[in-house]
Amino acid sequence: MTTRQSKIERLIVKFCPNGVEFKELGAVCKIETGKLNANAAVDDGKYMFFTTAKEPSKIDRYRWDTEALLIAGNANVGEIKHYIGKFEAYQRTYVLTNFSKDVDVRFLFFSLSDNFKKYLENHTNSAAMTYIVLSTLENFKIPLPPLAVQEAVVKILNSFTELEAELEAELEARKKQYEHYREKLLTCDQRINRKALGEVTLLTNNIKWKDTNKTYRYIDLTSVSREDHSICEAVEIDANNAPSRAQKIIEKNDVIFATTRPTLRRFTLIGDNFDRQVASTGYCVLRTKKDVVLPKWIYFNIASNVFNDYVEKNQEGSAYPSISDAKVKAFMIPVPPIAEQERIVNILDKFDALVNDISVGLPAELSARRQQYEYYRGKLLTFREKEYANK
């Protein structure tokens, strides 16, 4: 990579020894927004529909048929996508088209990806949510080295993104393989005794705020990651500032499952660092009966597709669906002997680490490649602005 970087440095010395020209984004492309609401999406649409969500939707008609950059104007503010073809866009999505001849669109994509979010930190407006105004986007200044330099940078960074895409595809295949074996292992022999979760778990207690002056770490509904099922954020609370839903005392080895919008699959196994802390009443707390089931046995059953299908059928409400603790605890799971649970849990733990643990296997390699990509993207897209005599 050092050799490739040196090649670009030589090109810069050759073509722009005194720095490169910077232009405002509005001067090198047309910037407009979509006109549709997000609910215009259809499941079986033929064309891409770009909203402010991380993943695009589908729609049955299109407005553009061209090469474009799509920038989320709210929600995932500043997220950028590059697309060529027929598509539609949500009214809060900025659509960049009609690029100047001196701009490599892929170079512009990488340049915006590198520093646009940093720029937005100082130039977004906040009301009900953070959002981008058109003038902020138009006035954003980008470096424009000669096309030979842009193309050289793009060639290197494309190699990173292609490798990342390959690793992501392989990781996705591994996840599907893991899910297949998880479902198979958890099915167990039909002769195995089955019990409701309520039969193999204990009743839990709520906190009495009037009797305590301690500070607790609070797990709210959004505190649990949907991706890796870790606790990604928690706030400290006490009797003076505790939300009304901060009621459930949790212990090490409890499994908690979010019963509000349950198909989002927010669940986790409580570790040492959250022992005797507090969770929202929006969680069902599953505390195992010792010598009957292992905590991890319940965790993997909660993670199963069979349980998710059960939740979908038993949740109530459309705008804000939920499932009762009683319904969760009515779910039937196989209860093989502890030794057999341990054997299956050990297998699933290894699979789980291979697809989710950021420190090992493919997740670790993917993380390292992303860090490497971001490092070189920053290095390769840092240019000195050219000074003009009349300034």
C-alpha cells in the first residue's frame, strides 16, 4: 500500500505541486431531493427506492435513470450511497446528479464518505431531529485534483471496498449456516420433555425506589444492540431521576427480552457488569431455575427462529406492537438433561463467536479491513488547497 500511496504522491507532485483546487459541492453537480413519503415503498417493487434508512427499499416507479449519489438528509444523517440505474427517492434524501466532467463520481463518493459527517457536526440544524439543509450541502467544499489523481485514488479504495464486500458476503453466509445448525440443534429429539418458559424460570422482583439511595445502571429498550445482542449503552439513575419504567431488578445470567416491538429481537444475557442493576418494564426477565435449564439454553432458544415466529403470531397492536410477559413465558422449549444442554451450548457458543465476536474470525478480519480502509481513505483524500495570487 505504501508503494501505491507513493504513486499517488508522485502524481500530485507532477500535476498539482502547489496544491489542488477546492470547489463547493453545488458547483460540481445538481442537488435536489426526492418528493415521496417513505410509505410509498412496496415490497415487490421493481426499482430502488432510497430513503434515509441504511438499506434501500423498493418501489414500482422511478424518477431518475442515471448515476447518482444519495445522501440521507435526516435519520441516518450524512449516510452516502452510490448508485447507477433507475430509482426513486424519499423527500428527505438528497440526490446528486449531472456531475462536472472534471469529477470522478466514485472519487466524490469516497471524499464525501471521508469527511462529510465531520463537517455536518458543525453545520446541521436541530429541531425534532437533526437534519441537513440544502445550503449546507451546496457550500461543502471538496478537493478536485486532476482526474488522473482521482482515478488512482479510486482504484486503491475500490480494492478495499471490494474485499470488504466479499468478507461481508462470506460472513452473511456463515450467519445463515449458524442459524441452520442452531435451529437443528435446538429442535432436539421429539421424545425430549418440553416445558413452558414459565415452568423453568423464577419470579423476579421490582425495585422499591423509596427504600434506596443507591445509583443504578439502567437498561432502556434501546440499550440492547439488535446486531450482536450486547448492552451498548446504559445510563446511571437514582430515585430522583429514574424513569417510570425503570423497575425490574436484574441479576447475572438473567436473559432479558424486549416485549415492546418484540420482532426487533432485542435480547441479551446479563453479565457481571449489570448484576443487581435495573431494566425497563419493557423487558421480560427470564431467570433460570438451577439444575433445570442453563441460562445460555434459554438465550439460544430466545434467539431461535421458532421463538421469533411465535412472537409474531402472539404480539398485539399494530402501531406499537407488544407481547405480554405471560405470553413469552408460555413458549415451550425442549428441556434435555443438563449435560446435553451443555454440549449443545458449547457448539453454539463457538458458532456464535465465529459470526458475532469482533475479536475472532471473520468479524475480526472485517473490522480490521474497515479500519485499514478508513485509514488509507483519510490519507489518500487529504489535499492541500491551492493558493491563488489574487487572494
